[in-house]
Amino acid sequence: MILDPHIHSTYSKDSTAKPRDIIKRAITIGLDAIAVADHDTTKGGLAALEESKDFKDILVIPAAEVTSSKGHIVALGIREDVERGMSPEKTVEAIRDLGGIAVAAHPFVKYRDGLCDHVKKLDIDAIETMNSRYVFGYSNWRAKNLAAKRELPQIGSSDAHFLGAIGSCITDVDSDPSESEVLKAIKAGKTNVFGDRTPLPLIVKEVINKKIKKL
């Protein structure tokens, strides 16, 4: 299963991608599964899940990127919001209580609210070791080394905020095509990560568009 497990939709203020368009793009580029993980809300993931009923051969996993008191944690497989601002430990506990798994998002990117040193001993289900914005960067390298040291499952994702970035980095999951089996396989470490950096001109365009919206 080729999965992009960290995509933002218009339910995140900093994304321009509509849930239905995300699904179409994912199918076009050959993804088997996606997770729409908006900032502190499951609305985008649930909207994408509903939209997916009109398409074949695409698995949508509802998710959210939760803001803990120390950094971002992607909650895969949840259908209710997790309170923001709790400690990382409480956030992970809440995610698991909702039937999801907790992934440390871009953990060593401080300005993007990575968990940084707080991830080193945190009881977490997986670590995002390849984020398409930082493929050749020190942050991904540190995340990969930590995952290897702690023998934690690795996740690769686009962290896309616009359609053109979807699938830039992906996770190859050895799993049957169902949400429960994919989550189980990730927790078991049956993953490989691949990808490339989101083209810089697209990132620059995204930043410019954000600034224009604020004017």
C-alpha cells in the first residue's frame, strides 16, 4: 500500500487543497491511500472520507495534526478532535483512547513546532523521518537516526499544503487495504519511506500566497 499519511486540506488555514481534489490528485499519481491530517481538527479527514465514497481504489484515513504543548503529533485513524495544548504524553494517550496511532511530525524542525528533544523518550507509535519539505535536511536525518536507535516505525509524508506537493514523500506499508490493517502494519514497523523534496518554487509560491491572504 502506497500511503501519503500527512496531507492538509482547506480545513487547515494554511492549505489551499480541497478534500475532493486531494483524492483526485492522489488517484492520478497512483497512491493507494491517504490521510488528511488538518491542524487540530478531523473535519478535513472526515470530509475526505465521505468524498471517497464516489471513487474506487483509494483508502482515506481520517486524521489530525494535533498541537501538543511541546509540538505537533499526527493522529492517524481518529474521528474525534483531540484537545490541543496538552502535554505530549496526554496527547498520545488521548489519540490512543480514540483508536488512533500517534506519529511525531517533523520532530526536529523547531520553527514548525516539532517535538525536538521531547521526542527522545516519548512513548510514540511512529516517527516521521522523511518529510518532503526537508528531504535533504538535518532534521530528517536526526529523525531517522532516532527512529533507528529506538527501533520505532518510520513514516514518510508530503506534509502537503497544496495539490502539487501530494505524494512527494510516501510510506510503503506492507498491509491489506483497510484502515485497521494499515494502522496495525505501521505500528508493527512494516513500512519503508521514499520520496523527494517538494520543489522549492512551489514552496515559495505557497508562502507568497499566505502573505497575500493576510493583507
